[in-house]
Amino acid sequence: MVRISAKPIFVFQALVQYLETHRVLAPGYSFLQDVVSRALGKERGRLRSLLDARLDEATRKMLDKLYLERDAGYAVTALTEWELKTGTYCAYCPSCCKDDLS
């Protein structure tokens, strides 16, 4: 489901529906929230790895510049709770990985 939609609410709803369909007692909300956050973080990491493997340095720099110009304020608010706890931030996020952009 995470590969279809990166919006936490859709992943959460699909997870709850899956549990209901298979007649599994749903755990607490905070546990489900953590599962969704981790799944989204892993998918983000998978996509980051694909981009790192396929983009050359010039293209990365152009994307970084575009990101800085367009969405600089979004980066901090887009971090999931799990990313904040574990420190696994996006490598292209200028506000939290300043050293990675040099």
C-alpha cells in the first residue's frame, strides 16, 4: 500500500481495513501510527536508494536547487515522527542534512 500512496491516512485506513477483513483485533492507535510511519520511512528510503543509484551528481545538484527554491519550508514539516526519533532524515533535505548537500 505504501507504494501506491504516501499519504499516512490512506495507508492507515488500508491497514485497518486489512485487519477487519482478516478478523484480526486491531492494536492501539499509537502502535498503528508507528507501523505506518515506519512503512513510509522504509519506502522513502527505498526510493532514495533508487534515486541515488540512478541519478548523476549534476542531476542531483539541479534537483537540490529546485527543492531549495520551491519547497524549503515543507521539509521540516514532512518528517515523520519515526524519522525524528531515529534521525533518519532525507538526504536531500537542506534544513536537516546540511552536511549532506555539500
